[in-house]
Amino acid sequence: MPGFVGAVQIISIGSSGVFNVGDVLQIHPVSNLKTFAGAGSFITGDEIKVTNEYSSVNVYDQDDMDQGILFTL
């Protein structure tokens, strides 16, 4: 149903964000992310002790592209 929209102020939209005003059937925001992290990287809490000697994270990726996100619905 059509309607009138007053003033709109957009502060920021993320890289895969969508801003829509009006009628829409489907919206498909798409993004991809690859995260490399070592031991204890995503631990949260109080008084955490991580002991991991001789640890390394292999960030060498042989292929140019992983799964593509083009034409995905």
C-alpha cells in the first residue's frame, strides 16, 4: 500500500545492509567474511588464562575465491 514518508536521516548502513522505503517483495542482503584466529581468540569472560605455547594460525589460502555469492537468492 503506498504511503507518505516524512524526513529520514540515515547515520550509517553496513556493507551488507539494506535501506528500503516503499513496497518490496523480497530483499536479499548478501555478504561474506573469512576469519582467521589463533588459540584463545574468541574467549570472553573474567580472569581468563590461556596457555598455548608454539601455536600458529595458517592463513595461507591457495584458491583465489571460496564459494561465490553472486546470483544467490
